[in-house]
Amino acid sequence: MNTDEPFHIKRLAIIGCGLMGGSVALALKRAGCVDHVVGYSRQASTRETALRLGVIDEAAAGVATAVRDAEVVLLATPVGALASTLQVIAPHLSSECVLTDVGSTKSDVAAIGKTHLGRHAARFVPAHPIAGKEHAGVEHAEADLYDERKVILTPQPHNALGAIAKVQSMWQVCGGDVISMPAQSHDRVFAAVSHLPHLLAFSYINGLANQSESDLFFALAGPGFRDFTRIAGANPEMWRDVFKSNREAIQEQIDQFRGALNQFEKALAAQDSGALEAFVARSRELRAPWRLNAAIPTRDDLTQQ
């Protein structure tokens, strides 16, 4: 890719026309950087909705048809469907086609790409945009979803430099703040700051629902409940795959959380007012300086962790 030329995609194929993939299409259209978007989703109704809303310009009947002659392929399927998808599309990719994804785990995605893409693996650059909404589905896609949001790239040693540059440019055009880090570091970090919080929200809702007074609990819940449980409305299929693929790092974070909970329970059982107050005060102090798009450590720092 010649970095002196303006970024442009003649034909973009989106596999999985939902919130994430649809928002990429809208962002690129907003920037005037894509000529034609073809989309494929398993359900015909999703493809039809994406076409009707102008998210895509063409609805493909099959995944192989969707990627033919595509300059860029965006994979926005659950991780569990990635291997079979790559097996099907690999023979139909053009020799210069660049691929990326939107999954929230990266070590497994990189390994799947290397296994199933053959000679095309050099042009598959895994990515994770740190963006989303409470509701999934293409009808909720927005051109500004990625504006000022971090987008993590986990380039592999075998990746072509031109492919990395093209994927980076695409996410920047979509409004993202692009950074790179090793896939293993990525998975450890997001087990802590994304996967565990989702697990806690799911567990909390299930715990309430299992009690006889659950209807009353839900009826009287207020802003605290709303804020804590917003992410419990996430896509079940996607999160099933996330938990399976990043299970070791997630288990480490469960252990850390269990330790903190045990500390709290001991203070509660002892009615130790000082310990209880200190527990809350420490979390408040640690949380206070955090902001959504704060700077992150350098790649070298992350590699050494």
C-alpha cells in the first residue's frame, strides 16, 4: 500500500452484517472512502435489513460470493464461526485481498487465520475495536460508533506490512485511535477489563432471577442496577465463544475477584467498619482518575508484562 495515496476501498465485503460490521460500512461511507459494500449474514432478514437501511449496497446469497473480488474483507462473525467461514472463503479471495476482524479475543483468532487461510494468512490482521452499544443488530449501526474509540491491532510476525498499514488506515478512517499490542497481552488485559465485567453482570442477573422475590427486585431496581447490568444485554452467542476461547485468562481474573470478595466478606462478618470503609474508599480512589480514552502503555511495556 502506498501511504502517500488517499485511503480508499473499491469493494468491501462484510461477513456478519450486525452492529459492528454495519457501523464500519457506515463510517467508511461517511468518509467517502468506499465504492461498494457487499454483505453476508446467515439470516436473509438481516441481509435485507442492512440493504434497506443503506448499510450495504449488495446482499450476497453466500459467503463465498460475498468475498469475490473484495479488496478488504471484514469478519464480524462470532469467533466460533470463524474457522468454518475462513475455510469456505479462502479459495475465493483475490491475491491482494486484506482481511481483518472485530473479535474481542485475539490469540485464538490469529491461530485460526494462520491455520485456515493458507497463502492469504499474511494479509489477515486481527483487530478489536473497543466500542459497542447496549443493543446489537444492524438496525443499531451508526457511522460514529468508532469515533475516538481505541482499536487494538495484534499484527502477527508473518503479516505483510502493506496489509497492516491498510487495516490501520481503515480503522483510522472509521474514527478509531489505533494501537498495536501482542495478542497474548491483549487477551490478558481484556479478560480483566471486559470479559470479567460481562461475566459478573450475567452472574448477577442470573442470581437475582433464581430467587423467589426476583419480580420485586426487578420492579424496584434503580440507576445503580441499570448502570451495572447494561452489558448483560449482550449477544449470547458471541459471549459464549469469548468465554470458551479466553478461558484461562478469564479464570485468572475470577480468582482475583474471588480474593477481593473474600476480603470483603471477612470484613462484613466481623462488622469491621474501618475495613469496610477502606475497601470502598480504595476502589473510589482507584476509579476516580480513569477516563474512557486515556493513554495506554507503549507496546514495549505491554510486551514485558
